[in-house]
Amino acid sequence: QVQLVESGGDLAQPGGSLRLSCAASGIIFNNYKMGWYRQAPGKQRELVAQITGGGSTNYADSVKGRFTISRDNPSSTVYLQMTSLKPEDTAIYYCNAVRTLSGRVYWGQGTQVTVSS
């Protein structure tokens, strides 16, 4: 059974930092591109950042220079380091795993990030 379990969501002040974690189980982690998406109230889910098994990354323009995605293959964990947080970063953040060859997709249940003073 595939599980993606996110953690690290919290209330943060503008300009603050948070680190999200996503622990994967039930998959051969190296064979998956991992990503973080977010969905704010009343908005569509959007890509935040992705990282391939080899470590190549891409980011949404809105988070470039502020967020960093990384992965630890031995522990099957992907991270999202978020700095210089803005109120518009408030959303539920979802972990995503995409099988490189088949394109099969798995989602976590999400973790709430709220940026407010």
C-alpha cells in the first residue's frame, strides 16, 4: 500500500520559515519524481516544486529563490524548505509522487500552512 505522509505544516509569520516533510512508503522511491503542490481556498491546486530521482528540480515562479525542494532517497523522504514566507503562501500543501515510466500518480493528504501576523 502506497502512503505519502506530510508533516511540518504550521502557522508562520510573514518573513518566517517552515520545513515540510513527506515520508513515502510502498514505492521504490528512486523511481519516482516527487513534488509539492498547494491549494489555497477557492483556488486550483498548483505545482510548487518538483525533484527527479536524480535530483533535477523545477519551481513555480512564485516561489523561486524562496523555497527549496530536496530528497533523501535512503529514507524515502522529500522536503520543502520554505523561507521568506508571504501571506499568499497560505494553502494546504500536498506531496505528490509520479512514477517515472508509467506516469502513475499518488497523493498525500496534505498539511496546512498558514502565513499570518
